Amino acid sequence: MTRIDAENATLREIPVERIDRNPENPRIVFRPTELEELLESIRVYGVQVPISLYKEGTRFVLIDGERRWRCCLKLNKKTIPALVQDKPTPLDNLLLMFNIHSLREQWDLFTVAVKLPRVIDLLEHDIGRRPNERELAARTGLSRGVIRRCKLLMELPDPYKDEIRKELNKPKAQAHKLTEDFFIEMERSLKTVERALPQVIDDKDRVRDVLIEKYRKGTIRNVTDFRDMSKIARAEYVQADTNVAKFALDQLFNRNNYSIEDAYRDSVSEAYSERTFLGQVTMVIEQLDFFTSSPDHVTDEIRRAMEKLYDKLAKILGRER
């Protein structure tokens, strides 16, 4: 794994004005409230953790500690403690920052997604082929799940990426509407619809805009509702009528007050409930098989539960006990 070369790094006091931000730094959002808190801490206690730099000619480039450096600039500090190491390769430069932040403060997911294509390109040049998810996870310190979520954000058209940037620039205490999670859930479900019922989506951006508008208005209440949209698209999986599912999705993808909850109820709700019920019945039957072969394990409490179950089944099946 890429790491800071601590053995060869030297701790020095570096003039703040001779330091440049790293152009490869994935971090794109520096929230003012967070910077103010750090600035006040540095004003009172100084920089407690050295930043990390590499030398570039007569100047220095940041690897880690841009917020601390920005605060020192605002406070007009002359120097800042820094670990200075040899200049890394472009790939190591990026991977150092990814691994530092995977072990410490987590970046916003969009921050990672914006820079991940650059990491992939550099790794491809380094190993001679496109890296797979496992290799990408090992080199960046990201989990494979995070990488998959990032890819959904990477593939978004630019206008939707701009919406995420606007949200990320808001203070954390302020309510965020169109979050990274919203777009991830929406994109994941739209991919499912495209695979299962591609004819339902005539224009993906138009559909996105409709879903965003419905979410803003509260017609779609939760980002997790999109998971039910995926279930509608997979109607065939539960032997539900695909034509009914197509009609429900067509209604959902137009400007009206029709919600995902409405579409799910009108199309596949009963089929999924039935499937869930059958799964639960199968589990009960397996447990009954166990008690059939081991009757000594039937306690009085279990016997009473079985009697109650027997009575319910007799009524449903129209048989007298």
C-alpha cells in the first residue's frame, strides 16, 4: 500500500508562503464553519499535527494538511511544522492522499468520485491494463462497495454533478436535499429499470428531472423508495404482470402526483408479499421437519404455538379440526 515515507521525511518549519496546494488533491469542499473551528484551535494551540509536503524546486507542495495550511495563511503565520519527503510519482501522489483520508477524516463521496477516474488512468498506465475493483480497493484504501457507489456518481451527466456540488457547499448543519445518497439510489434503480424494462425510459435525463422534481416536492418521500422502483422493474422475478409494471413506471416517470409508493402498490406489492409469505412458510416447514425427527425438543410453549397454528390453518383450508 502507498504510504508517506516517514523514514526519509524530515520534520521542518516551512515558510507558509512557499507552500502550494496540490493540484491533484481530491478534496473540493472546504466548509467555512469547519475552517473557522480549526482556525480558532490553531490560533490558541498552534498546529499540533505537522502537515506533509514534497519539495518542488524552491517551493513545497502539499500532500496532507491543506486545511491547516489555509488557516495558517489566514492567521498570517510565518511558518508551519511539516514533514518533507521526496517528490512522489503522480500515481503515488494521489494514492497517498486517498490512503491518508481513508484512515482519518472521510471525504465526501463525491470528492472521491471526481478523482477516481484519474486514479484509474494512472493505475492503468502503471500496470498495463485497466485495474479491477479488488486492485483499486487495495491501492486506494477504499472498500469495493464505496468504489461501486463512486462509479454511479462518476457516470452522472455534468448538470447533476453541479447539483451535488451545490449541496456539498452548504454547512453540514443545514438540511441537504439532493445528497450523494439520493443520486446513488436513483441511479442504481434506473439502471435496474434499463436492464429489465428498457422501453419504459424514453429519455433518461427527462426521467431524472421528473424524479428530482417529485423528490423536491415530497411526492417521493425517502431516497430508499427507489429500491421499490427496482422491484417494480423486476416484476417478472415474482411472476407479476410486466405490462402492469410498465404502466405504473410510465405513470411514475411523468409530471404528476404519482409516487413510487403508489406505483409499487398498484403493480407488484401483492406479488412480493406473497413471495415473502412463501419464504416464511418454507422456514416454518423446515423447523417442523426438525421437530418431527426430534419430538423430545417440543416444549409446552412450542406445543401451544403449534396448536394455534393448526387452528389457523384449519380455518383457512376449510377443514374441521
